[in-house]
Amino acid sequence: MSPDSSATWFDTNQRYLTLSLARIRTLLECRAGGDSAAVGLADEAELHALAASMSIPPALGALCSLFGLSAFERDILLLCLGMELDSQFLGLVAPLNAPTFSLALSILSEAHWSALTPVAPLRRWRLIEIGSGNGLTQSPLRIDEPILHYLTGTGYTDERLSGYVETLPPAGEVVPSHQAAAEQLATAWSNGANSSVLPIIQLCGMDGSARQQVAATASAMLGLGLSGMRANTIPASPVEVEALMRLWERQAILGNQVLLLNCEEGELTHAMHWIEAARFPLILSTRERIPVNGRQVITYEIRKPTSTEQGRLWRQSLGPAATRLNGHIDQLTGHFDLDANSIETISTNILKANPDPAQDLGADLWQACRAQSHPRLGELAQHIQSMAVWDDLVLPAAQLQTLREVSIHVRQRMKIYEAWGFAAKSARGLGISALFSGASGTGKTMAAEVLANELQLDLYRIDLSQVVSKYIGETEKNLRRVFDAAEQGGAILLFDEADALFGKRSEVKDSHDRYANVEISYLLQRMESYRGLAILTTNLKDAIDTAFLRRIRFVVQFPFPDSNQRAEIWRHIFPSQTPTDGLDVDRLARLSVAGGNIRNIALHAAFLAADSGEPVRMNHLLRAARAEYTKLEKPLSEAEIGGWA
């Protein structure tokens, strides 16, 4: 509707309402004068002509149609409305100075007692409020304020919905995959328009903003507005739920609205009655599909924009600066799975912070994407600051080469899968996984740090004590949380000492064995589809199920270091700033311990030397070695420390 036509409708609606109120006022005047004849009533023909001239029906007519009001119920509403808008009504309804059902029954035509019942429209939809008085017919009546504003054409959202419901913005431009989903949703609702109750639409997926965009786009296609509500705000009391639902349903009818109910995990305790009893257009926004009893539910999986769409969004958001990125955008879409809002926000901030058109934005964009996509893993994982580099790793050449190939696979993943077509040929086995096996302290965690540092990705060590649960289904749920949270940023997941979780699948003897095998199968599936790198470490390779080994792309055996490798570790163990004096690397290499123990000995010796005010010497290392061996419950032989003093 154009502004001019809107103003014309408003003026005409006011005229229609004034004439309608004049008719009720005349009835009151006749009653006050003892005249029962309907003399001087407003010309009904004029009202019909006025309504016919309006491209959109007058608000009073629309309200009567929407809620099925009879002529008597309509006039009761006008009687209450007149008390608010026409000062002449006040003296005509004495002595209560408010209309009552008794008054309405005495002056209005086509009166019927059923209009007073709680299930009739006036009370069911709370179009009027009944005050306290002597019985139902003698109690004062008042029009509900939002209904007053609706009838006058000003529009008003019921303030009793404040804190529960908010108006959501229009979707704007959406990517093609989301546009297609919105069209499917709109078609499904259009096909169900003739049924008594519309099917509930359920939008699932990790991207909440994408779900909202699809809902807003579909609603706009159908000429509907969209409002949002969080499921965890629904009251616990059934009476409060019923009252809130009635208010919203009335608002949905008056405002032609759809409700998007956000149902995140753990927020459905009080929402299921609302969902199952809803008789208004309802869209559920959830991460995982939720069962709904007794209702037809149509479910759509809404994913984040595809890699191609994300690339297009980056180029649109960055504008001319995108032409200078020389492949960086493909790297971003290969490692980070971001929604449209995140891409727009990052681009805006980067361009604002880097106004120089000649400046290379690649590194800044990468770091901004890392910051934006930090997974929220809570107590399930520990973020590791990765500072180790390739020179810190002392391994045989074959193992180092395999680790470098792991890095290549992660870095070139999108080129191979998308540009070279491997993803289109088969969706299985696209996840990159590695098994690091070897004794404790042989460098497995350090190797993961090196890869994370090399690839400029975040590294998270998964706390298996928090993931593995004795309760059936909980381990699978925790694993889903880990992978879903890490997916957006393509983080490296390190399942340290993974034997407890990735052991041999057991023979099925009871329900716990059966569910344990289900969890392992689920883990295999998630590892194969995970867009990042998943690393498993174990001290006992033989404890790993062979089914896992078939699905793991890289297996790296970390051997116990020989004397030459131990000497190399000792040469690099002390930072350049550490003062040392007279250290004999060949003698230190006689200590038959792994790299992790060597670091512990070096660190302990540094503390001893600092406390003595001396550089690190062999005597400090001897004391530290004795302490480390005691901790390991291992004897320190003369062959290892002979000639140190």
C-alpha cells in the first residue's frame, strides 16, 4: 500500500467507525428518552457504500470477519469502544458509567445469550474485559486496549507479549540454497491452507541465522509478517501458557503473523504443550529434529551457505578489495564454514581497519575468521596455544614426511574436493583423520601443535573424561556437541589417549554393549564427514579397532627416541635466553627417556640453577634427572650418569 492510499484508508476507516458509533449512540439516546423506536439511526446504506469504496475492508469489518462476530457481538464491542472515543456515551450509560451485558441486551437488536459465554468470541479472544460487579450481566465491560487501537487503524502490539515475542526483521537478499528452501516451505503451507490446522514447519541445522532468514523469506512470499520467540521464555504454569497462547493467537490473526519459535537444546521443558496445541502458523527453529506428537510436521534441513555461495558473499562484501586476494577467498571458504552475517561483519571490520587499497588483507581476514569461529566446547575440550614449529620435532624422516603430507591434505582439501570434483564423485571419506601412536612423551601432542601452527588453525584437546559417559546415549550426544561446535572453524581436534573411546568394538552381550557400538559407529561417521582434522593419540596402537584403522587416513608411529635423536632433542631443549655452562649433550643422551621427560628434566634443572644464581650445569641436570626417574619409578643406572660429575 502506498503512503497516499494508506492515508486515504485511515481517513475512510475513521469515517466508517464514527458512523458506526453514531448508530449505537442513537440507541442509547432513545433509551434515555424512553423512546424505543429506532429513529435517527445512521443510514445503513451509507455504511455499506463506504465499506465498498475501500480497497481494504474497514478495521471493524475485518475484525468481525476474523473472529466470526455476530451483529450483536459487534454492537457490544462498539458500545464499549464508544466509552473510550465519544464523550457523549459517558452520560448515557449511568449509573455505572460503564456498559454492561444487561444494557446491551436491552438496547441492541438480534441479542443472544450465547454471546456472553466464555467460549464465544468476545471473551474467548479477550476482545472485552469484564470488571467486578453483581453477577455477569451487571459487571462493567471495557474494550481491550490493543483491540481499540486496531479498530482505529493505528495498530498496536499487545504489551502483555513484551518479553516473550519480538518482531523480526525482513530477510533481505538470501543465497540461492536458502531461497529454494523458502520456496519449498511456502509451497508446503500453501498446499495445506485448506486444512483446519496448518502443518508445523520445523527448520533444523546449526546456523540459526540461516533458519531465521529462510523463515522470513517464506513468510514474505505468503504476505505474512514474522515474529520470534524463545522456547525457554514460555511460562511453566499451564494457566499462564494458555493465557499467553491466546494472546499470541489473537495477535497472529490481527497482524497476519507467523511465529518462529527458537528451540535450542535444553529449552523444551515447557514448550511442548505450546507446540502441540498451536493453532496458528508456527515454525520451529532447532538444531536437531524434535518429535511432535499429534501434529503434522514438515521438516527441512537448513545448512549454512555452500562453499560457492560463501565465496560469492565474500566477494560481494569485500567489493574491489576482493580482486587483490589472489586465492585467499578459496582458502577461507575451504577452512571456515561461516554464515552470511559473519561474513558481512568480518568484511566490514577489516575494510574499516585497513583503508589502504594496496594493503594485503589475506592474513587479517584469516585471523578474523579464526576469532569469529572459535568453537564453544565448554568443559569438553581444552584450547591449546600452538607455538611449536617443525624444528622442535625430532622424528625419523619417514614420520616427518607423513606429518607434512597431513598438512598438505588439510591445506589443499577444497581444491581436491570441489575444484577437482572428488566430493561430487563420493561424499564418503572426505574427513581428514590421523592416528598418532607411541609411548608417552614421544611427541604426539607436539606434532599436533606443529600442524595447528603451520595451518594457522585452532587446536583443541578433547577431555575424554567429560565425553565418555556411563549413561546410554550421553557419549554420542557429547561427541555431537564436539564436532558440531568445531565444524564452523575447521579446528583441529585432538583426542588424546583415545584408547578409552576408540577401543575394539565389543561383542554384543547386553544393551550397554549394543549402545557402545552405536556410539563408535556414530563417531566413525562424524570423523568421515568432519571438515577439519581429527587426530587420535594412543599409547597402544593394538588397542585400536581395525575398523577405525581402515577409516583413518594417516597413521604415524612415534618411536622411542634412540641416542642420536635424544642428543638432538637436548641440543634444542633450552631456549636461547637460558644461560648454560659445560653441558655435555652426548652424556645427556644416555638418559633413556622420551622427549617429554627430557623437557621435564631440563625445566626442573633450570629452576634449580636459577635458585642457585648459576647457569644450568650438569649437576643441576643430575638432580633433575634423579627426581624425574623417581617419579617414573625407574632406577637411574650408572651407565646413564657415569662421568657426569
